[in-house]
Amino acid sequence: MDILTIFTISLIIIAAVDLYFMLHRDLMMLQQNSYRADRYTRWMNSNNETTTFRRIFAVIALFVTLVTNVPNLLGYPIAAIISVWNIFDLIFAKYKKPLVFTKRAVRLMCTALGIAAIIAIAAYFLSGDLSVVAVTLLAMVVLSPIVLLAAHTVLRPVENAINRGFYRDAEARLKSMPNLKIIGITGSYGKTSTKHYLNRILSEHFDVMMTPGSFNTTLGVIRTVREYLKPYNEVFIVEMGAKQLGDIKEICDLVHPSVGIITAVGEQHLESFKSIENVQKTKFELADSLPSDGFAVVNNDFPYIANRQISNVPSVRYSVSDNAPGGYHAENISYSSHGAAFTLITPDNQRIDFSTPLLGECNISNLIAAIAVAIHLGEPIGKIQYAVSHIEQVEHRLSRKVTPAGITIIDDAFNSNPDGSRMALDVLRSMTGGKRIVITPGMVELGDRQYELNKAFGAHIAQCADVAIIVGKYNREAIVEGIKTADFDDSNLFTVDTFAQAQATVSPLLSRGDTVLYENDLPDTYK
């Protein structure tokens, strides 16, 4: 075996490994885009994924093997070195949400690798030349998203058949529990927190199951029914997420809720919904799906809820302020180092006092919705008050903790939206024991209003914070411009690329009594 053959075989092996790790990263991003090819390709285009340094290096590796005036004895080692560098970079890259090798992910990876193997083998049989195989593999490294999307297309009938089987099984399990009370919760934001609060409150009186984590798609609900729901459960709380028209109705057609909560209709996911009117239509698919003897609970603090009538089912409206005539609203809201206290006014003018470890109007709003449903289901007021006073903060959703050094951390990193970020900043403004510091990359999925709303967010930061640390480049220009519209000390404005750099920046600034608000943490799909 001559030296060129050794180089060629070595390059084939290295290119194959490089292709595996590129496909691994592509699959991770496809998974984060809900295995939706349209969302994945939209993400690739919006994030310039085709021109990343990894992809450019792969193109260079391919180029040096194709240029005729570069001898193979020189080109192949150069291509191998570049590919090895790419492999190590992919192996040691850190991600906030790594690939989860579910059964579907395994099927996709195996199919993608199978397609790549067939193409490589075909290249050899058609040419009889190992160097063509090496070049073919390097080309597939450059075009790895296309290889993955080809696997996705091939598997679509299989995935559809598997999902239909899961759907029928979940449907049969639900039909076998006719006395199960099913509560649907949807909204542009607040639905996960409301779900947790309702689960805690109802658990004082009922045997309750809720969809775990962010299992708020049809497949997530199906998985919950098949793996978690028990025959003895009395109440099933179903969080319902959506990114386009029909998503909520699809979940309702499966679970048939009798009670529904709509927490918010706001400017979230406008990139896919296109307009707030479409957001409203989608969220109200829950109310429209309720039976005539059902019950809807809707948040009148949002104009696109307040202006939407409900005529098919009995309903009640709620509000943090007095914006729900004949419904529920809160009065005498106060905050302390221990949480919040408020008086709830009911539709029949009862005044019920509550205390809770939670902070922020958004959390009080979510509590009111949960309390309204608990009262509707007949839970005693004393049990509701006890549950509210012992409710646990939902991680990364305006949760509060104090470090041993006396620094208050307000963690609102799970997600961010115009209304929620405003409320979080208002909580920060109320903290007067020391410096008020906000660390944020801004808000996403706001469509054509992305820049405008992040600029307004920046202006509100200037009013509520003493120090601002802006993370990443995605919204940097808009937020900084908004901050600079107000009288804000430029020496207290920092821009960094990563949260690790933000931590390094904030650490020397901290002293006892300071408060740090973490507002949003963008996933790997944003730079």
C-alpha cells in the first residue's frame, strides 16, 4: 500500500467522523426546532448557519482536495488536519440544551448516516477510486443539513405512523377515565407558572397530574397521558403551547378539556404567528373547544382578551388591577423580603387575604387564575390560602434567592416577553437595598417588532436598573439605543458576548444588598 493510499484511507475515516459530529450538531438544532423542517431552515437562514467558521473550514478542506494544482500528497493531509480541528471543536463545544437521544433522534441519526454511507459506497462503485469517496464525504460534511433533512423526509411516513399509534393509545386511555376533570391552560406567557400554582393548590384537595416540564405540544401531552397519567388521578392539568393557528385546537381535540385558562394574549412568537390577531385566535381555540357546561377563566389585563367575547361557555374574567368587572381582581398588593401579600376580590364581592413567597404582578396574576379554578371546583378557601402561602417558586420564572454574601438573585431566565420583562424590571426597581443590576440578551420571536420592542425594553431598563449588562449581539443595538434615550450612566452599561463574560463582569461590582435580575437566556438557536 503506497503512501497516497494510506493518506486517502485516513482522510476517508477522518471525514466520516467529521460528518458524524456535524450531523450530531444539526440534529440538535432540528430537535430544538421541534423537528419542524420549515422552522429549522428558517433558523439556518436567520442565523447565517451556512457561513459559520465550521462550515467554512469544511469548504476549505473540500477545496484543497479538488484543486488540480495542489498535489494529493499535500492536499489530503491539509484536508485531514482541518477536519480533525473541526472534530475537536465540535466535541468540546458547550451547549445550553444538548441533543437528547430520544428514539426519534436515534432513528434520524441512523437514517442520515445510512444515506451518507449509501452515497459514499455508490461513489466508489461508480468511480472505483477511493479519492472520490474522500471528496464525497467532505462534500457531505459541507452539506450536512441537506443530508439530515433528507433523512427527515425519508422517515416522515414512519414518524406519522408511530405518532398515530401513540395518539390512539392516549385517546383510549382518556376515554377510559370519564370522571377525570381536565383543565387546559394556554397563553402567550404565564401558562407554565399557572400550571404549577394550580397543581399545588388543587393537590390540597384532589389527586392531580399535570404535564411535566414544557410538555405543551400534542406529542408532549400524548407522552404525558401514556407515561404519567394514572387511573386514580382526579384532575389532569394540560399546558397547551402554540406557534401557529390550530395548535391549541389539536390538543383540545385529543384531551377535551372542561375548564380552560387563558393567561395572556401578547406579542410573543410573532415570527410564526405574524400578527397578534392570529395569537388571539389561537389562544381562544381553548375557550371555543370547551363544552357548554364547561368553564373559562380569562385574563382581562390584556386588551386582546378583554375585547374577545365568550358566548359558548360560562366564563369569568380576572385582573391584577380592577379591570375585570364582575370577576376577580387583586387589591392592596405589597412586597417584602418574604414575598407578596394581596387581597382577592371575588365576583360575589368576598375579600380574601393571601400571602405568598412569590414576587411580581405576573405571579399574582397567575395565582388569581389558579385560585378562581380552585374555587370553581369547590376547594375550601382555607386549603387554597394554605397552598398559596406555601407555594414554591417555579425555577427561572421570577424566582428569588439570597446568596450567603447577601446578594439577591431574581431569576427570570426561562423566557422573556414585553409584558413579563416590564413586570420583572418593576420588581427590580422596588429593590432599594443596594445596586440594581440587570443581565439580559433581550427578547426574541417578536417578528417585525423585534427592534422596536427591545428598544422600549432598553428604555425601561434605564428607569429601573443602576447597572445593565447586555449579553450577545442579537438584540444589542436595539437595547443599547433604548437605554441611551434615558439619563443612564454610560460607565454602568456593559456589552458582552456570553453569559460567562457577563458573570466575570458583574462579580467585581457586587456588594451586600445588591440585586441582580437575570432576564431571559436565549437558547443555542440564537447567537
